[in-house]
Amino acid sequence: MTPYGINRKTVVITGASGGFGSELCKILINEHGCRVIGIGRSREKFEELSQSLGDRKNKFRYVLFDVSVRENWQRFAKKLEKKDIIPDLLINNAGIMPPFEKFEDEDGETAKSVMDVNFMSVVYGCEAMIPLLLRSAEGGIVNVASSAAFSPVVGIAIYSASKGAVKNFTQSLCEEMRGRLYIGCVFPGFSETGLFRDSRLTEEDLSFIGGLGTDKAEIAAAIVRGIANGRKLIVCGKDSQMMTALSSVAPSSANALYTKVLTESGLEMFRRLK
Ligand SMILES: NC(=O)c1ccc[n+]([C@@H]2O[C@H](COP(=O)([O-])OP(=O)(O)OC[C@H]3O[C@@H](n4cnc5c(N)ncnc54)[C@H](OP(=O)(O)O)[C@@H]3O)[C@@H](O)[C@H]2O)c1
């Protein structure tokens, strides 16, 4: 494992307007002197983040675009090139999660949008940015998957599939780019963020996620530590550590256990899974 020199890098982060993304921006700018270019769709959330950076807000800029559209990435890469900006690190973090529901109750449109945002955006981002990242003295890509990539979760079959695709894509890319780019993949567990905004959570659901999960700032700090250590697989959050360990020795039992814990929890968010 070769450490990755994160200090003072120019970092592009997707989904930087909220959740893990905005926490990553704060840590990279405040603690590592990085310049960050955030990508997302909400100007309002970006303005708020920018204000929270105080004196250091000049280290942050944002670009608004939908990461699931290939042309947007091509345009973004051209713009960077035109301005002579050489990014060092790309963190593909943007993602969405539909409400917990059995696959048979979902429609094909939901599946397509989840795959487009969670997986195809990663492919398009890597495609557009690799030529620029290769110009950096220490280029790298970090893709955010989920513990669901190791241990698929009942009620979010397509989300789990999209994260499995991110994991396998990233691991293949890592071998292909060996010695030329640092490539890492992140596997966070549950954390209370905007990801569950469509899940119509009750107070009880939120406290379940809070109890099982890890604070978003802690997850972001673990991601940055993992990058600085040059880790290829960055597992963060206590539930993720447990599930990934169990899944690697007994995948079917891990899956059955996770399903039991969620469906027997009696929580509103998992009610439709029985
Ligand atoms: N929270 C968890 O429990 C958990 C667990 C495992 C993995 N993850 C993964 O961690 C990553 C970050 O999620 P989070 O928990 O921080 O969720 P979040 O708070 O909802 O943040 C996701 C960000 O992605 C952006 N985004 C969504 N769709 C986009 C699109 N089409 N184009 C551009 N930006 C888009 C959103 O920005 P705008 O609103 O500005 O578009 C938002 O800021 C995701 O990949 C998620 O799957 C989360």
C-alpha cells in the first residue's frame, strides 16, 4: 500500500452539496489545504457550504450538473482543460436511493435512474477525467460504493446492484491503472444523510439508522484517512465493517442475517418488505 499525498491536491467531488460530499469538502479544505471543485445540482446547498468555509471559501468552487449525463462530463472536462486546471483526484460520491420496497413493486424507470446516477455517472466521470488525471504527478480516483456491494440489502435490490457494479468496475480499473493512478473504492455503512430523503422516515426509523450507523463527519474522516493511506478498499462505519467481514467468510448467512435484522425490526421503513 503506497500512501497517497492528499495535502494541497485539487480534488473534484461529485455529490458535494450534501451528506458525505460536503463533509469531505470541509475536511479536505480545512485540514489538508486542498482546492475542491464540487459537483451537484443544488446552488442553494453549495452556497451554504461555501459560507461555512469562512476565510477558506476561495479554495472551493462548484459546478452545477447532472452527473448521470455523459455529455455533461465531457463538457466539464473540456472546461477544466481550457482553464489549464489539472485535477489530482476525482471522488465519485453522488448517489441516490429509492424508498425501501420489494423489487416486484418497483417500476423500470426507478431502476434506470438508480443505475444511471449510481453507476453510469461513475463510468462517465472516469471516462472524461482519466486523461486529465494522468497529467497530475499523483492522480487518483475514489468511487463511493456501499456495504450493500458486499452484502446486498433486501428492499433495495437495484441500489445494491448499482453499488456492486461500482465495486467491480473500480476493482478492475484499479488493476488496469496500476502504477499510473491511485484507485480506491469506499464502502460506507448506514449514516443519517439526505440519502433517505425519499424514504419517508419516521422518528423511530431515524433513531434506528442513528443507532446502527455512523455520523457522516466520521465517515468522511475515515474516507480521507483511507485515501491518505493509499487503501484500495475503504470500509467505514461499524455496521459496514461487520457486514463486509461476515460477507467475505459466509456470504449467504450474512445476507440472511441482514434481512432478518431489517424485516424483524418492526420499523415503518421496512414495513413493505414482509
Ligand atoms: N448515507 C448512507 O447510509 C450511505 C451508505 C452507503 C453508501 N452511501 C453512498 O454515499 C454517497 C453519498 O451519499 P450521502 O449519504 O451523502 O447522500 P446525500 O446526502 O443524499 O448526498 C448525495 C449527493 O449526491 C448529489 N446527487 C444526487 N443525484 C445527483 C445527480 N444526478 N447529479 C449530481 N449530483 C447528484 C446530491 O446533490 P444535489 O442535491 O445538489 O443534486 C447530494 O448532495 C452515495 O453514493 C451513497 O449511495 C451512503
